[in-house]
Amino acid sequence: MENKAHAIAAGAFVLMVSALLVALAVWLTRDTGTQRLFELSTRDAVNGLQPQAPVRFRGVLVGKVTHIGFDPLTPGNVLVRISVDERAPVSRSTYGSLGFQGVTGLAFVQLDDSGESQEALTSKDEHPPRIPMRAGLLSKLSDQGVSILAELEETSRRVNLLLAPENQKKLMGSIDNLGKAASGIEQFSLNANRVLGAQLDPERLNLPLLVANANEALATLKDSSERVASSADAAKASANEFKRMNERLNQPGGTLDKLAEGVDALSATGQNINALTLPRLNRTMDATARAVRQVGRAVNDVAEQPNSLLFGNGPIPPGPGEAGHAAPGAKP
């Protein structure tokens, strides 16, 4: 009977301690301020967002997510209901987006204000007021990734087309024509010098021969000019093609700008992971290890002395050879 009484007392003590711990947890997690309900409706996916997820206004914790479901007013949209502290400056220019907590993949609702209005956001009917939802940074990056890759592929295709073997042959032909034209001009200069030196001498003046040589020189000059013109046209076409490609790459919002935005977004995400998530994970793992060690010590103490749950550890009884020791079963 005495053992059963001890077991009942131990069980009652454990239940009482458990109830006190539950009450303490409820008391610590209670909401101490007045909360306001808002709704966000979006057609984008809300991957990683869970009920009880935090709601932050410009990085400050102001509430939590209370419900996630489908919007009955807009078919196909996702409805997110949040509870926000009434002291948060939610105005008509406030908007929401999804943020992600580092490598965990867990999402939270990020509120921000464009500053266009200072009027508080209120509802005109029984439904909670709605805050517009905008795409987050990662969503924009994933949406623009396809177009960026398509433009890069198109740019690569044009560069390959411009440097195709046929165009290379044309370019080399243009360079060869320029060389031949330069040679023709040089030959024309030599012929002119020779003619002028030979025919304009007062003792050797021969006008028919001078005219014939001049016609030959002019024909050579005309042929050289035509070659120069064709080479210049080919070079101009190549330059125009390079210019159009360069303008497309460097124009505002073009391929280079989108690549720079993507690199900046990935860099900001990596800095956020290194600055916030990893230190928190390390602190959480250290606290968990300490808690496990404390629980292990408590379990060992209870296993060695079960009556310590009711009477505490108490003094250690004297052992053999010590004053006050009594052998088990011995009569006093």
C-alpha cells in the first residue's frame, strides 16, 4: 500500500508540474497588445509560408499569420490573413511581399510603405481591410530568369551568325580588296610620276602618249575606287551589326542590366544568409546541446534515486564503516 501511495503521489506531482509548465508557456506567449486583422490576396505561390509565421514591417516584428487559404472573392488567388499590432503604421500605401529566412526556406510576410499616403488603412464593410501583395525579390528574379536566358541565347546566336565562316570570308575579302586598292593607288602614283617625268620634259613632250597613259591611270584609279567602295560597304555593314548588338546589350533594362540585377539579388541573399541565419542556427544548436545534457543529468539522478521526485536528493546515507551506518535488515 505504501508503494502505491508513493507512485500516486509521484504521478500527481508530475501532472502538477506539467500543468504549471503549460500555463507558463501560454502566459509567456500571450498577446499583450491589441491586434488588427488584415488580408493579402495574391495569384503567386506562397511556398514556405505557414500559419503563425512572423509578420514584419520594415524588419520590425509586428504580428503573425493567422490563416492561409483560397480567396472567395477572387477565384484562383491565395488569401493570407494576418494579425498586426495596432501601433504598426499601416496606411493605404502599405504593401506586402514574401521574404525568406535564409537557408531554411521558411517564408514570412514583409510589409513596407511607399510613402504615397499617410491615411490609416480601414475597412468599409465587415471584411478585414486588404493590403496589396507584390512579388518578392526571388520571385522577380525567377520570372526574369527565362527572359534573360532567352536574350543571352539570342545574343549568342547573332554573334555566331556574325562570325560565321561565310561572313569571315567576306570580311577577309574586304580586307584583301582594301590591300589591292592601296596597291593600285600606289601604282597610279608611280605611273603618274613616271609619265610626268618622261613626257613633260621640254625635249620629250609627246601629248598622245601622255593622254593614253593618263587614261590608263584613270582606269586603274576607277577600279581601285570601286574596290575601296565595296570594301567600305562590307566594313560598314559589319560595323552597323556590331553597333546594333552593342546597343541592345547596353540599353537601359537590357541584358547587361538584368544580369547585374540578378547578381545583386544573389549577393544580397548570400549576405542575408551569412549575417542572420547561420549565427541563429549556431546559437540554437548550442542551446539544444546544453538542454540535452541537463535532461540527461536529470534522468540519471532520477534513475539512481527515484524517491528524489518527492523528497528531493537529501543527505547521502552513511556507508559501511561510517558513523551511523546500519546494515540492511539489522535490528537496532
